[in-house]
Amino acid sequence: MSSPTAAFSPGRLGTYAVALVIGVLYGVVATVGHRHVIRIGDVVIPWGLVAALGGVLALLLGIRLVAGGRAVAAAAAVGVVGAVALLTLPGFGASVLIAGDTIGTIWSIGPALIAVLVVAWPNLPVSSRDEA
């Protein structure tokens, strides 16, 4: 079993940087697309929000499984949550990308909740069974 400091070795700094950049890029793209809806009569389906939150889950879970640890997934999570947090602020001319309605509130909080769940989820024990 590796020590906790082994996860932060200098050789993995590039991995953390790439995960952070991927997280920022996904956070920006998903923030722009989270407002898309389909209207069927009086029913409004926020498919952009569902796709964006599903994408955050898939991105962080995939990075955690492929990169082999919480630290790389946490770097990507910092990128996603940081981009969303930055884009909640009003831009030039007081324009906003994340409105203060229900969809905007869910998008503001959702990526952080997903990040906490994915990063904090315990590692499942690996059972080693010898084949006869």
C-alpha cells in the first residue's frame, strides 16, 4: 500500500495539471450548455442541465478510475468547480451565464456535490483470488 505522500510525487504533477485543465474546459463548456431545454407543450425538460451534471459525474469518475486515485480526480474537480464558480459572477455589462433561477442554482451547487461524492467515495477492496 502506498503512503499518502506518494500520491503527490513530482512525477505526477503533469497528470494533475492536465486533469485541472480538462476540468476547467469541461466546466466552461457545460456552463454554456446547461441552459438548453426542450419544450413539449407546457412541459420543459432541462436536458442541458441533465447532460452537464451527467458529464461532470462521468468525467470525475472516469479520471478517478483511469488515473488511479483521488488526487487526480480532485484536481479535475477543482477545475470544474472553479470554472463554474468563476462563471457565476457577472461579466462586463452585468451579463451572467448562470441565472439565479432553479436551473442556475442546481448547476451552481451540483458539480460541487458530485465532486465531493466521487472524490470521497471509499476505495473498494480488491479481492485477489488465485485461479486453480
